[in-house]
Amino acid sequence: MIIIVPGFHPPDLTADFLQGMGWQNLSPEELLLLPEKILPYDSIQIFQYISQQVSLETPVYLIAFSAGVAGAMGAAVIWEQQGGKIEHFFALDGWGVPILPSFPTTRISHDEFTHYTSQLLGRGKQPFYCSPPVEHLALWQTPHLAYGWWEIKYGCKVYSSVAKTINEMI
């Protein structure tokens, strides 16, 4: 199950994200989108919503953007503490959010500066940064057009798009 936690932005950007990822036709059993009424930084509300929609036995992939990274990270920790399985957590431009959990996490940054300064709070597994840099919202709106360096193992990078990187890791 793929769970999407957007940030504070117009909802059409998330629709564009799903299109750019090639996920616009996924069924409700495959993809869960956090409703706009839930604040993206509210870990408790995010966890409660997810737990009402998804069984703890279902392994999940969490993909969060901007302010949504803060709320989704907290919700993921609670999910795991309750016995749920986080297959992978993708933090898109979650600058300032610590990544220290026991589940696999990948930081995806819109530029190299954000990438390197975020690593002080945990680099995650196989981080990615856009090069050339893209605007913050463009990272979410057009993941298929946001290219950069995906560090598949320490010191070994591959040039890829955000969409391809995430899809290959899922």
C-alpha cells in the first residue's frame, strides 16, 4: 500500500505528482491519499486516519512532501510501535525533519544544499538530490522531470529522475 502525505500546497499539485509517478490509475487498495482536512504536520491525526483505512498487517510505503514529512514521520513511528510494517519512507524536501527510525528512509531533496544540510539530521538510505536544482514545488508537481543524483550505495551515484528512483525502490 502506498500512502501519500502532501504538504501545504494546492491539491492539483498532488494530482500532478500522481500523474508524474504513473500512479493516477492505482486502486484504493493500492494507494491512499491523505485528505486535505488533515493537517500535514499532525502525526496523531495522520496515524488515526491511516489506521482507519489500512490494516496493521498491510506493509506500507509512505511518501511525504515538505510539511507532510514531519507529520508522516511521526505517524510512521507510531504505526511501527503499534506493530505495523513500514516497507520504506520517502521524505521529499523534509528539510529539518530528523530521520532516525528503524525503518528504511530515503531523503529526496530539490537541490544539493538541502541534501547536504539535511544529512545532519540523518541521511537515510539511498538519498537523492536534484541536479540541476528544481523549485521546491516542482519536486512534487513534476517528479518525472526532476533529475539528479541517486546514491545507490555510499559513494556510488546514478543519474535518475525522482519518479524512476521511487518506483524502482517500491
